[in-house]
Amino acid sequence: MRANVFRLSMAHPGDLSALDRLIADGLVRAEEIVAVIGKTEGNGGVNDFTRGYFTQSLMALLSHHLGEPADSLVKRIPCVLSGGTEGVLSPHFVVLSRTGTPLAAPAAAPALAIGTAMSAPVAAEHIGRMAHVRSVAAAVRMAMDEAHIASAADVHFVQVKCPCITSARADSATAQGKTVVSSDPNRSMAAARAAGAFGVALALNEIKEGDVNDMELLQDFRIYSTRASISSGIEVDANEVIVLGNSRFWSGHLQIAHRPMNDALDIGAVVGMLSDLGIDAAPQVTAEDRARLQAVFVKCEPDRRGRIRGHRHTMLDDTDINAQRHIRGALGGLVAGVIGDSRIFVSGGAEHQGPDGGGLIAAIAHRADNGGSSCAS
């Protein structure tokens, strides 16, 4: 089995022309596409309709090429969009595809492995609670099995899109005599992200069943996953999971690495992650090494204590600009400055995803011994 990664720019949230050209030219086979992760110029909030617009456009395109109804495709191809391209961030999307079957015997070196899974729809009364945690954990394990990743240690990045509680969903649950974690959609998005992070941590053995409960979600930030990136939105009703890791049962020259980020100034984590991929940043990645990078993913969160390395920050107190927009712009600039490329997936809302005020960074790159790139970027 072999993974391919294509990082494509877009002129607007419904622009799939770059992918359409690759399919038409035979460089991408539509039937091999298994997931898409992207950044749109929306606001990243509850009413960010750019995410749904992109998803609708993507499924329409794939439906055209595959002859399969879009309603069917959306149920099996995770499409995770993060709104907000503040600062130097550029709208783009990463297409993940795979071909072939697992190797009969393990290869000498591991290669990028991709697994996906969709959970059953999550009832409104379960979102942001332990039932949601278990649902995500089960889906992550399914995706690991599909990717033939036997050890949690070989998983480097887990992207999950969780549903949130809209006013309509809250009203429906109340009418049935059930309670929800919050009827505030924004608060429910945070609760959903927290549950998703706990679910990833549970699946990857970062926490154990029985060690956590509902009370610790959004409360005890000493509990976190170092490999989870969770988004939430109104456009989904189930958990969509994408697991990226390395496996010796996959072929190819792509590999993935990650590092937790301790805070929003942790440039050392960025440099360390690149070093794990055999890429030097001194101080910026060279053009040759930059061409090896196929995707970069960042998760970040304003520190809830209101301080960065002992000094006060005002992100949480700004009533004009949402704190998540501040942090996406800040981390986008920091990482882009090191890499020299603005096509970076930077997602805010990192509750229990890395240390409080921190997050994680991961990247997919060709190995230095590849001798050339076969994937679009």
C-alpha cells in the first residue's frame, strides 16, 4: 500500500479546479482519494459556512468523476476544514490518497500510512461527554486497523471532526426529556473538541479508561493528547477521523513526524519536528528541503492563564477580535517564518490537545533519499 499527498491552493472556498486538473491529467485517481484536510478563509466559528461550501463542492466534483452520489461519498470520505486564514496563512487543501494493498512482509523503513473512519451519528445529549469520548476512541482504533498501524507509538497525527450542538439540536433533545452539555453552540464546540481529544488520548493509550470522567473535560488541562487535532462544526453529525502515522507495511518515500508545542513561542518544537524529518532550519528551511514538505499541520490555543512565558497577553480580553483568530495568526506567522511557505493548516481550539497554551505541529515530507518528488505541492 502506498500513500500520496497533494497540497493544492484555492482561489475561493469552492475552488476545486486544481484537483480537477490533476484528475483530468491522470495524476490523481478519484477513486483513490480517502480524505481531505484544508484551510478556508472563513471565520472558524459556528456560522462558518465556507466549510460546508467546500465540502459540497468537493463531493460534487468527486461525484462527477466517480458516478457515485455525493450523499454517499460524504459518508465515507472525511473532509475536515478549518476556517480562518489570518495573517500570512494561505487557503489550501491537502488531498490524501492511497493505492495498492499492504506489503506481505515489513519493509526496511516505515512509510506514511493513512487510515480513516466514520463513527455513527452522535446524539446531542452525548456530545462533549464520555459517550462521545468512547465514540471517538472506537473510530480512531478502526482507522488504525485500516491503516495497518499496530502500535500507537507509530501514530503521529489524528485529525477528527466532531459535531457540535446547534440550537435546533438542543431543542430536539430537550423535547425528548434529555439534557445537553450546553445549549450555547460556541461552548458546545469547545466541549466536542475536548471529548475528541480525550477520545484520541484513550485510543493511543495516553490515558486509560476509568481514569477520566465528564467532570475533567474542559476542567483539568493537565490531561491532553500530544497527537490530537480536533475540529467541531455544524456541518457534521458524526465523528470523522483521519489517522496519519508510519508503517512498515506501506511503501513509498513519504513519512510523518510530530512534536508537542509547549506554548505559542515554541519555535524549538518546529525546528525539532523538521529535524525528525531530516530537514534543517537555519534559520529558514532551504528551497530544496521546502520542496520535500507536502503538508504542515498545527494546533494551537491561547493560554487560559493569560500569560506567555511570564508576560501578560490580551488575546482572551479582546472583544473586537476572537482569541482563536489571534492565535491562528500568531502561530501561522511563526511556523511560516521557519518553513518559508504560507500553506499551513493552523487550527485553533486546542482544548486538551497539547499543553495548556500550546498544541502540536506535524508535517509530511519526502525522505531525503527520495531523489525527487512525485506529489504535487
